[in-house]
Amino acid sequence: MRERQREDTPVAGNLPWELDVFVGRGAETAGLAGALGEARLVTVTGVGGVGKSRLAAHAAARTGFPDGVWRVELAPVRDPAFVDHAVVAALGLTDHTARPPRETLHGHLADRRLLLLLDGFEQVVDACAELVTELLGRAPGLRVLAAGRRPLALAGERLFPLEPLAEDEAVELFRCRAALLGVPVADDAEVRELCRRLEGIPLAVELAAGRLRALSPGQLLARLDDRFRLLTGAGADTPWRHRALRTAIGWSHELCTPEERLLWARLSVFAGRFDLEAVEYVCGGHGLASEDVLDVLSELLAQSVVSREETSSGVRYRMLDTVRAYGADWLEATGDAGRLRRRHRDWYLGLATWCELDWFSPRQAEVAARVEAELPNLRGALEHSLSEPGEAHLGQLLAGSLWFYWVGCGRLSEGRHWLDQAVRLDSGHEPSLLKALWVLGYVAILQGDTVAALAALHECREEAELSANPTAAAYAEHRTGCLALVSDDMAGAETLLRSALAGYQEIGELNSNVLMGQVELAMARAFQDDLAEAVRLCEDVRRVCEDHGERWARSYALYVLAYAAWREGDQSNARRLLTDSLGSAHSFHDLLGSVLAVELLALVTVTEGDAVEAAVLQGAAGRMWPSVGLPLFGSAYYNAPHELCEARSRERLGDERYEACVRTGALLDREEAVSRALGRPAARSSRPPSRRGRVLPAEVTAGTHEPAASPTRKGGETAG
């Protein structure tokens, strides 16, 4: 029978609400669900193309784990070091600290009950096995469903070998795929014999069905017989089902036109999903005209060699790993693999450069989504550049150009990984190295790694002065000023930031980064009680941001303005500004901007008279800080409003009730905390609020100033 997942039963996690057409497998689905009920680690094994991924997703979608089902696609991951990063990304986690992603996973999974679906792990099996062992040992509510061609070989692993489809199910799949092509197919002897010859392997059946526009089932069967006979003398020790799949893929390959075979091979350079523009650039030319790529790709789609997906970032394409691997072998045989990998790298370097420029525009949200969708291919481009002789400078440039994604979209840990690699290489190209150095310093500041930040920024400033590079010098000075800011050196921060801003003006630099320098200067002035100057600076930033449609730097300017409004006693305006700021920061997965806004909202809330809600928000912020770094940077200036909020709340609630409210807030995850902070009306409770009035400056004594904005979330740089 053919079924779809019901649209009214969404599954928590990252599985789609509606899965692909799923034929048969009723007994297997029930058996796999039973195995998941009895064992914490279940691995679906079988030959390539037998339907492991589809069955695992189908069965997982019907489980009832309170914290959801989360699928991790490991097939595009080639470097074992990125297995942990892939799991972190699939779980939607962001972490701004310098701790390894493994620690982030431990903290997130410790008290959750969820199912982790690891799909396509065989090329990184050892790293995957090590991770699973550790996670299962530390997270009692975790269960793991793996799908691959081999077991993980771990104690307690329940194996679930998946056999090919029964004949009736294979015939139904063949007819279903034929119907999608608009070709009616009868359940007759030729169709059944064809499915038997293909051993009921779903991928082989679908590839055969993809040929029905040109060949009848009888013609398919005759050509398949010829192909089998060619293979009977080779690979006698190869299991028959492996030969059946190789036969189906190779036979499908032989039936392709020369242009289709060429595109199939060239598409193998992509990791994960890809779009049409990338295919046209990377794969066009040298025997395949760029204007013909779409037509040839359409034929591969019709033959089920490539699949098409609708995603949030538009139409994307992908190849199953088995099909991709076959194409990769052919690409190597042509001797053209090196050229294709360079073209692939060039396209994604160009994409990163364009996205960096476009970050300072109304398209920030689309840029963030685009880079997220392209991450597997960007990783491939970075790996190639940082490992190929003579191309290190391109890897440095690519790692540096993605600064906005590392710092603005919650990917600090991965960015640090690439930047550390990049700056260790002698590229012989000073501008790209300098860019990687100041971005590394920026990331290290955000992670609270002062020593690494100082080292990178000092090297960048020295080399920039020696090479007369005013752009790199300005960025290095800017970041050093940020470091002074979070270290409570307000005078030093102001001097450095003013000098950097003057440098930017001299070279004509204007982008998110420059505007964040102005916000940070406003913070330094606010910490020194010059609220008027802080407001002037940030109103100017807000105006420029709104002129350009920029939302990220604007969110920090709003934070400063909200602080000023609180100091002036205008709580309704402070709340409005903070709500706007928090909404933008959260949309970019900017943890630092989010937690600072929640902290200040707690202070506004207690000033409005609702000590209970203020304490809950403080508890929620307390849960968020470990993923950001040292709470409030260990800064006396940044900690002052938190202490003031806590003191007022304790005074009104008493210690016992205050701490109970904080514990309530600590139970909220990030989404719940932000929704609570954004969703409540200005009047925070049904009780009459206390009389509002101007907050006297005396409440903020010397050395205990409240923060004005984020010190470290900077914006865009486009110079090299």
C-alpha cells in the first residue's frame, strides 16, 4: 500500500510534515518501531539504494518522543571532524563559546527525550560511533536510529537489516513512478520480470521507471538482460544484490546521452543540495554548453538520477550518495576532477563574497538562509582550498568573507575551526591573511578567548602597518577596541573606536561593521554617563540602517536607545525598542543580542512593577548565557543592571519566592524564553503597576553602570 504522512500530525524536530511517497514496508515499519521501543541504538543496514533512509524517516516520523525526531544528514560530511558540527546544526543549536561542539551536545541532550536519526554515516563511521557512544552514555533520554551500509559496531546496538522490496511492492513502486511520468503501466509479466531482475531494490526500480518515456517495459527488460550478461564474469565474490544495483546504475548510465553522462559526472562535485545557477557555472563548458545545462539536467531529473526539492531558499537539486559516487568515479576517469573542484570552489567563493556584500542590505535574512543552505558546499570549498598546494590564500579569503555568518548566525565554533586552520598556513598573500586574522580575533572575542583574540589582532595590526594596508589596520584597531570595551577599559575602548571610525571614514568604508563600531562607541559613552552622545550616535546608526534596510546592526542600536529610554523613565518606549531589537536578533540566531535584550527587558519589567515576571526573565537569561560565554562578560559595567534587577525583585518578592521564579525561567528553552519576552503586553500582570517615574541616576552609581548595547556583534566588511 502507498501512504503519506498525515498532514495534521506534525512531528517535533526537523523531519518534514509530509514525507515522500512510501510504498509497502508495513511489516518493516512496525518492526523498526518495535526495535526502537526496546533498544536505545538501532541501525538500519542494507545495500545502497535499498531504501534505508526512507524507511528510517518514515518509521521515525511515527514515534512519540516528547522532544521530537531530529534527522542528521551525514552523507555530505567527508571530514570526521565535522560530524559533531553536523549534529549541532541539525538540532538547530547555536553556541558562542569556545567550547567544543561535543560539549554543546551534552548540555542540550542531557535532560531531553528525543530520537536522533543519523543518516548516511558510513564514510565517517568511526567518528560517528565515538559520538554515539558518548551521547548515549550522558543523555539517558536519548535514542539513536542510524541508517547506513554497515553497523556502528557498538555494544547494545540492535541491527535491523533491510531487505529489498517484495515483488508486489516493487511492481507497485514501478507503476507509481511511471504514473508520475504520465506513463500508464500494467501489472503484467514483463513488469514483474523486470522487477525480479532488479532484485526489488527501490533505487534500481526507480531508475528503470525513469526510462519509460523512451522505452517500454519489454525494451527495458531486453537491455537489462544484455547488461547482466556483461557482468556475469566479473566480481564473482560480489553479492548479487550489489551487482543488481551496479547493473541498474551502470545500465542507466549507458542509456544516457554523452551530455547526460558528462553532467552526471560533473554533478558529483557538489555536496548535499545545489541550485541551477551553481550547476550552470560549475558544470558548463568543455563539451557541455552552459545554455544546454538546464535541458540536460531536466533529463536527469526525469530519469531519477537527480531529484528536485522545494526548500525555503528556493528550488534545489540533489543526488543520492550511491548515484553521486558512481558519477565521481567517472569524473576521476575523465581526468577532469581537479578542474571541476576548482570551479566548484570558485563558485562558492564568489557566492560568499556576494553574500558578504549583500549583508548590508534589506536582504540580510535571505543571505543568512542562503549560506545556511549552501553550508555543505562551502565546507567542501574550504577543505579544497586549505588542503591544495598554492590555494591557501583563497581558503583564507573564504573563511574571512563568511565572518557575518560565523558571528551573526550562531556559527562561532565552526568559524573558529576554519579560521584557526587558515591563519596557520603560509599563503604568501598578505591581504587574505590579514582578513582571516581580524575575523579570527573577532570570533575569539565573542567566545571569551582573550589570549587568542589579542594574539590575532596584534599580528594583524603589525602586518597591516608594515604592508600599508589601512583597511586591515582599521578593522584590527576596531576589534581591539571591542576587547577593551568588554574588559571594562572604557577610556581605552573610546580611543581605539574613535580612531577606527576615523580610519573607516578616510577609506570610505560603510557597512554593518562600521555601524557597529559606532554603536560600540555609544556604549563606551553610555558607560561613562554621556547618554545624550550615546543616543545621538545610535539615532544616526538607526537612520543609516533604515535607509539601507539593515536589521542586524540596527538591533544593537535599538538596544542602546532602549537603555537610554529606561534611564529617562520612559518604560513603554524602552519595551517597544527592546521588543524590536530582540525580534531581529533572534531571527538571526544571534544569541548575544538576544540574551542582552532579555536581561534589559527584565530590568524594564521590574521597573514597571512586575517583579515575578522580571525574575522569570532573569532565570531564562541565566539559561541562555552558558551558550554565549561568561555571563555578562564578567564585566562590572554589564553586570550592574542585572544586579539592580535582582535586588529590586528580591526586595519585593523575598529571597525564596525570587529564587523560585528564577528556577521557573530556567526551565524555558530559548524559543520559549523569547516568545514569552516578546508576547506579553506592556502591563506585565493583572496587579496595578507601581507608580512609574524617572529612574534617578543615583540608582546607577559609579562603577555599576548599566549596559547600552552589545560590545561584540559587529557587522559587514567587504575589503580584503
